Amino acid sequence: MGDLFRIPVERAIDDRTRWLVRFRWVLLIVAAVAVLALDLALGFVLPYEKLVGLLAVVLIYNVAFWWLGHHPIERFPRHRFYTALTHAQISADMLALTVLLHLSGGLENPLFALYVLLVGLGSILTSPAVSYGYAALATGLWIALTLLERFGVLPHHNLAGFRLPIRYREWPHIVSVWFSVAASTFGIAHLSSGIMQYLRRGEQELWRATAACEARADELMRLNEQLQELDQSRYLFIRLVTHELRAPVAAIQSYLRLILEGYVPEERLMEIVAKAERRAHDQLELIGDLLDLARVQDVREQPQLHPVDVGAVLRDVLDMMAPRIEDKRLVVTVEIAPDLPSVQATEAHIKQVWTNLISNAIKYTPEEGEIVIRLGLEDDMLRGTVRDTGIGIHPEELAHIFEDFFRTDAAKAMARHGTGLGLSIVKGVVERYGGEVWVESVVDEGSTFGFTLPIETDAPSA
């Protein structure tokens, strides 16, 4: 009973119903003690047999309400069941109070003020409209009781020595008590419901503020996790870059030291210089890829967009790579759908996509292999694919293929030099323009890399 007198502002309806049952036990004890004290002071003039019977009825229905409060009927909606149970409790209490007043003096008993308490409880637990209904019920029961006793329909039990035995028949006294009860019950209904409405609004605002704070806390936690992931990614990126830069620089330094210290015979001098030059070329390639990746991933950089003919860019890239294709005697098939619309982009970005995809296909396809390049329209998106008959990719490596610096074991074995940034650049460019990239591969049979790009709205045909 620790929270017995706690105002149940917007608590669960089942909690409020059980709270009312517990409160009634206290109210019952208070009313019984008050009636006993009043009767003791007047010399035991009340009908005890009927009072004991009333007490038994109240105990029985209170136990019934307690049981129903803890064992709701499942076929009724939970909210409707407990709401009806609350109304039944308050209505039963008003009827029991009316009978108690009849058996203990009627108009002469000051305990009619308990009507006000019951209406106040109803105002706390229910809506304003229902609280006014309770006030009307209490006033109606009181008026009915006084009228029935006034006209002799019900016997009047006079509190001898406390009130004159004729007061319950005097209209001025009857009407004044009617007015007192009506004003008190409707006044408490208005006051209590107003206060409760204010408290409920405050609780709703507090709930909304709490929900907003929890949402903000979740958002801050999510952002913090993202920052931690970004920090971890930055750390790993620096480590990878440092590793990729350090090895070639160390090799160049070793070659130069051998030359400077005279350990390289004259006939091998050009060979060592050529190796150093290749290492320097690898460094420049890595630095160029790093700069391209940084520009692609930098959202602050807003390049000037214009309509780009993706098919024309593809032909230019193929012309540039023709010598490499001829060196490996590769069979390259190109299928470009006619009248393709353009895309809003920069030509340099589109060139990076084709260059990296086709360069990888050439690098990892054995001599006399086959490469098939297609460009077409699918669901209002340009769809490009590059399929090769190369080394393929293991399934467990597919999930990492677009990560920075990632190269498969087979790729490292086949081509020692490579930055592992080409596919990261492709992914960054395509996603920057609202497209998607994907890969399908079978080990030792080949891979297919694809991408989509949104077409320019109302663009003229290419």
C-alpha cells in the first residue's frame, strides 16, 4: 500500500482499477469507525443488523472487484474491461454510501460529504465528462434518498440527540442540503478534472520530452559509433597507405644506395635504374589513385555537372587500352545499345569507372582470353557491365572486393603491382551519382562487374 494515496496520473488502467480497490478498504474502515463513533456518542440508536448486512455486501463486492482486477476477462478488450470495472466500483460505492446514510440518519448524517470524496476519485481516474456524470449520480441518489424518506416510502432512522426528528421533513432544510451536495460534487468534479487535465497535459509533454531525449540519445550514440568507426577506418587507412608507400620507397632507396656505394657493376647499372624507375612509377600511380579516391569521397567538392555520353567515353577508353589488349591477344566484344540517353556527371569520373573496370579485366584475364563489355538501358538507369574470363574471385573475398587497398590472393599472385584502390574509386563515383555497383564471380571462370547510373531527365538522345 506504499502508493495507495498517489494520484494515478495517466497510469495504466489496470493499475488504476486495482488502486481503487485498495483505497476502498481504507475508505470502508474510515466510514465504519465514523458510524460506530457517532452511534456510540448517541447511545446506540442505529439498526445494527442492517448495517452489518450492508458491511457484508460491501466486503463481498470489494473482494469480487479485487479478484476481477487481477483476473480480467480475456474476451473483452483490456482497456474497455478495466474502464467498465472502474465505473462499476464507483457506482457501487455511491449506492452503498446511500444505503449507509439511510441506515444512519439520512439527512441528519454529515457523512454525506463522502459523496464529494467519491466524485473526486472519479475525477482523478476518469475523463472530465465522466466525472460530471458521477457528480450527477451522487446528487441524484442523495435527492432520491431524502425524498423517499420525506414522503415515508423509506423509514427514517433519527439520530436522537443529534438532530431534531422533524428536520428531514422540512423543505428549506432539505433543499439547502440538496444545494450543498450538488454544489460540492459538481465543484469537486470541475476542480479535480481541471487539475487532472493540467497534470495529464504536463505528463504528456514530459513523456514527449523524454521520448525526444531518448531519440536524441540514440542518435548521439549512433553518431558516436559512426565517429568511432570513422576513426578506426582512418587509422587503418593511414596504416595501409604507410605500408604501401614505405615498401617502394625503401626499394628505391636500396637501389640508389647500391649505386652510390659502388656495389652495382657497370653492366647492371641500367637494370637497377630501370627497377628504381618502375618503383617510382608505382608510387606515382598509388598517389594518383589516392588523390582520385579523396576527390571522389569528398562531399564538399561539387564538380560542374553536364550531360555525358557514357558510350562515347567507353570508346575513348578502349582506344587508349588497345595496345594492352593487343599485347595479350584478348578478344574484346563491345555491345552499346543505340540512342542511349546521357547522364549528369563529369566526363573524368565516367572515364575513371570504365578505365578501372576494363584495366582490371585486362590485367587478370590470361592471354587469348575474352572480355565482353555491355552498355544499355534498364528501368530508367544506364547499366554497364564488364565480363572477363579471368581468375575469378573466391566467395569469401567478394564482400571485401570494393574496400580500399583490398586485393585478392589470386590477384596478388598474378599481378604483383597494384594499388587495390581502383574498385574503391569505381564504387565512390557510381554511388556519388546515385547508382549502384555489384560483382558476380566464379573462381577460374571469370568475373562480371556491373554498375548503374541514373539517366539525365528529359535529356536528348546521345
